[in-house]
Amino acid sequence: MATNVVVDRRRFSRETRRLALAGILGPPFFVIVFLVLGFIKPGYDPVVRFVSEGSIGELGWIQIVNFLVFGATLLVFSLALWQGFGARLSGRIGSVLIGIVGVGVVAAGVFVADPDSQIVTTHGALHEAVSLMAFLGLALACFCFARRFWNDLRFAVYSIATGGL
């Protein structure tokens, strides 16, 4: 089925496709790692606890590395988005926002979350700030790409719904 999204096939080089693969594989890998961590880390359940809490204590290094790798995949993905959809301002802004999300996820790995307590450390506060930046950047990127794909209503609606969620 043909789509109305105008794509210049020359812009999707082999390199761009390889970069885009990071954005395709990164999110499910991130989820798989924190779910497996929930099985092997004593006292941690990613279904009822924040994913960031997997970084605390025993085996926390696994979630820290997971954040670092996932953030790196998002940075690489933002380059693919820029190469593939950066011909318009909305595509460029969306690509930059995904890059900012990647930086936020890397920083969320560097600054470990606080345990569920009343005490807020500098690391915990920074973790919350960069996490907010990442979540907000992701929603805004969805709205930018909705504008970029406005010619194909299915992609635009999907992007708007994703950004809203």
C-alpha cells in the first residue's frame, strides 16, 4: 500500500538505514534488559517500581549500562532522522529533540536515582531533572514529526497519539 509521505529515496542511504537500526533495536533491548533485571535482582520489580530504581544497589550497574547504551542508540537514531527527514524544519527540530532525549537518557544513567525515601540527593535530583527533560523532549519530538508527516494522516495521528500518551 502506497503512502502519501514524500520520501526522497536518495536520502535513505545504507548508512542512514544502519543508523536508523539503532533506533529500532534500542527501545526493545532497553525494555528486555530492565525486565530481565527484575528477575535476577533481589527486591527489584520493574512492574511496580520505577525503572530507574534498578540502578540502585546490587546489580545496579546493569541498569546504569542499559541507560548509557539506550541513550547512545537514541543519539545515533537522531542522526538517521536528521539525514532522512531533516529537509523540513519540523524534521530537523524533531531530530534534535530525539538527540536531546538521548543525552537525557545517558545522563539518567550517570546520575543514579534515589531510593524510595524522603531524602533527595544531588544525584537523585539531577536524575529527576534529566528524566523530565527526556520525557518532555520525546513528547515534543512526536508533535514535530506529526507536523513533518502531515501529508500522511495515519503517521500524523499516530505521532500525535504517541506524544499525548
